[in-house]
Amino acid sequence: MTVSLRLVPPVARVSGKGQRWAEARTGGLLALPAAVYFLVFWLVPFVVAVYLSFTSYDLAGTPEWTGLDNYRRMLGDPGFWNSARVTAAYTVGSVVPSIVLGLAIAVPLSKPGRYNAFLRGLVMIPAAMPLVATSMVWSVIFAEKGLANALIGLVGAAPKPWLTDEGLALWALVIMTTWKHLGLFVIILTAGLQGLPLSVFEAAELDGAGPVRIFYRITLPLLRRTLLFVLVIAVVGAMQSFVPAFLLTKGGPAGATEVLPLYLWATGFGFERMGYASAIAMVLLVAMLLLSLVQFRVLRGGEEG
Amino acid sequence: MKVVRGTLLTLVVAVLLLPVYAMFAVSSASDATDLGGFAFDVSQLGEHVSQLFNQGDFPVYLRNSLILALGIGVLEVIFSSAAGYALAQLRFPGSGVLFALIVGTLSLSPIVVLVPMYLIVKELGWINSYQGMIVPFMMSAFGVFLVRQFALAIPHELLLSARVDGASEFRIFVRIAAPLLRPALLTLFLLQFLAQWDNLLWPLIVANDPGLWPLPVGLAQIQTEYDFSIGLVSTAALITAVPPLVLMFLLQRYYVAGLTLGGVRK
């Protein structure tokens, strides 16, 4: 008996029927919470959101099918168009400078050395600061007697009502968001730069290429994947941004900073127009997906693998 | 050249840290002080800290934030590692469907499903409860995906030899796979802690009871109250920033690893 068992190769024993069953049972058990969770809190809400976007629903009654009414109303809703414009300006305004400046800082900062490692640690501080705390700090910075006015006062400019001026408020948010994202992007870009093959740069230097030429001809193309990643998370992040506008300006003055997520929140939870809010959510989702797709196409274009 | 570069970088980093310093300066300002100033008064800061902890709801907000961020961080680690490991290493019925479901939800964000998520939590009777704030965020598609990527790298022979030795599948997961997944799990815990510590929108929607508010909602409320001075509000923000900053410095390696996933060529 014992002898015959020993003759069976171990692998055959463990991949037998009993083993299959044990694996399926354990796998099923380990994955079950995830299956329930993603079904109940993501798939069902998504399907319901699509459904609600075709209904009129104010929480009190039952959803009433209205077809494309919500989407039709959106086309003629100045509040929606205002929010779309504000979100577009906020996104472009914060993404472009944070990536350009991030790259300008990351290239020298990614060079080896103890001092650079120390500076990289410091750069992370804005990135790790909670957005809520950040917003409160910047609301003080933009206050009448705050740091912003003190700084522009140094060059002789008159104090500005940063958060209450229709033309300035959005740019105040953009400045804060750029600051917050800069640290994050510097870290990601630095890691990307450090992963590039050193030999290519050495070869280029031997060939007599200057730093500017190396940057445009070698660094940028090699860094394309990291740049694409940063760009996608920057754009998608800015389009969903709720906290800065909520805490600094509450969407004001006169809707000048009412970003789309804030408008969605006010529509759904302020006015309890759940159907219309869901339609706005759908438009936001499609916009984010389309923009991500375009970025992938443009930046990936021509690259193998 | 090198010295110039070093000096320039130092200057840039100093400018970047100016708002952080401003937070300290304003936190130590009594009301009469000019807010644009750089004076730093430790005793006034201490005064504000003790005021926050001895009167008002700040300690309640802090406690609630700890419950949410730690609770969700731990739940995410447990359940995402279980699912990620199962998807990577075990054959079970429905694994393909589950993986497709998780990848599909990667592109969804809370703002998109906000309304129905609220309706579901309301249906469950979880409005104004800890579970209403915790359960909808207890896992993430990113988390499962991350663990799965790490678990794929576990050598199959290792698991096989444990099976030969007669270890149960569950034991193999807990005693062999989980320790190997440690870096991924630490990264995941850190990112979830930071995200939930900063989650304003969801608690704002599901919690009306101030006794349940975490710091983000509490701070937003404090900001609008007239009897709170700017120095006091700023001190509250400063204290809120401490736990994430401490964690980030302790786990810096895992933080960078988590942020750069997907962005760096493998």
C-alpha cells in the first residue's frame, strides 16, 4: 500500500480531481466578497445610472421614463454649458502647467546624488497633503491679507480679491491645483526618467549632442509612456475634481467656478433631480473615456508595442 | 553647472514648500496678525491645538477619520489580496467573468455612479452609519488588479510543493502567498488610507449626523463657523495633514511604487 503510493509521481497526485475541487472551492471563496462587492457597488449602480438618465426621478416617487428628455434639456441648459466650459478651462489650465513644470523639475531632479534624493523627498510633501487641508491653506493664502497679495505686493501690485472676482476665482483654483499636482507628477516623471537606459544618453553625449537636443530627441520620445500615463490621470483627475471648488468658492462667484462635478452634486443632492444628475454623470463619463482614448491614440501613435 | 543646477532646484523646491510653511505661520497667528506674514509663534500654535482638542467636535472628526481610513485600508488589503490571488493562481468557475467585471469598473469613478450608489446605501438602511461610509469603498478595482499583477509573479512550483506537502489551499494563501505579496499590500494600504483620509464627497452625502463626520466634512463645516478664527481653522488643517505625511515618509518606497505603477516601462 505505502509502496504503491510512493510510486505515484507527486505532480499527478496534486493535479488530481480532489485537488481541482479544493482549488475551485478556495478560489471561489476568496473571490466571492469581491464578486458581490463589484456587482452591488459598481455594476448595478452603473446600470442604474444609465437607466436613471432616461427618467425623471426626485427621490420621493418612482422613476418615470422620459426617454431622451434629460439629454435634450441639457443641450438648452445654460447652467450645464457654463459648468462644461468651467471644467474645460480648469482642466486645460491646470494640466498643461503642471506637466510642463513637472517635467522641467523632474529632468534635473532625477539625476543621482544624495542631495537630489533629499529634494525628491521634500517635493512629495504637497502630493501627500490631503486635498481638504490644502484647500483650507490656499483659502487663507488667497484671503485679502493673505500670502498671495503679500507676494504681488512685493512687485508693487495692488491686492486682488482672488476668490470673489469672477475673472480671477477659477485661476486661483488652477494655481492651487497645479501646485498640488506638481509634486505628484514630479515623482512619477522622476521614476520614469530613472528607468530610462543610461547607455543611450551616454552614446548621445559621445556623439556631441547638447542637452537641449538630447531632451527633445531622446528623453521625450523614450518617456512617452510615462507622459501618457501622467496626462491621462491629470485630465481625468481634473475633470472629476470636486473638493477645491467646493471648499474655496462653493462654485461662485456667479457660477464662475461651478465645475461639472459640483453642478452634478448640486443637481442630484441639492435639488434632488436624480434623473438629470445621472444624465450629467453619463456625459461626464463619455467625455472622460473619449478624451483618454484620444490621448492614447495621439501619444501611442507609431510606437511599436 | 552642477552648482547652478543645485541652487536652482533648491530654490524651486523652497517655493513649492512656501504654502506648507504658510500653513504653519497662519496656524500660529492670532487674529490681529497679518496673514501674509512669516512670523511663527509656537506657543500660539500650541494654544490652538489644545483649544481644538478640548472644545468642539474636532476630536470626534479625528476619531471618525481614523475609523474610516484604517477600516477601509485594512478591508481593502484583506479582500483585494484574496481576490487578486485567486484570480492569478487558482482555477475556479466564473474567474473570467469576475476579471472582466473588475477591469470594466476600472474606468468608472465615484462621481459617475454617485446617485445610484447613494440609492443602494439608502435601500440598505445605511444612511448615517459607519458601514454606509465604509462598505461602498472597502475594495477597489485598482487594488485587485495590483495584487493580481504581483500574484502572477509567484512561482507556481512554490505553491505546488506546498500542495504536495499537504497544505490546504487556504493555508497556502495565508502562509505563503500573503507574505510574498507584502510590498503590494503595503502600497495598497497606504494609497487607500490617503484616499479615504481625504474623502469629502461621499461622507458629505451619506452622513448628516455631525457625530459621524470625518475630518474633511468637519473641516468644511468648521470653515463656515464664525466663532472659529482663521488661525484655528488652519491649525485643524495642519493636524489633518500630519497622519498622511508621517505615513508617506515611513512608507516612501511603497508610495512611489504605487504612484508609478503603469506609468513606467516594465
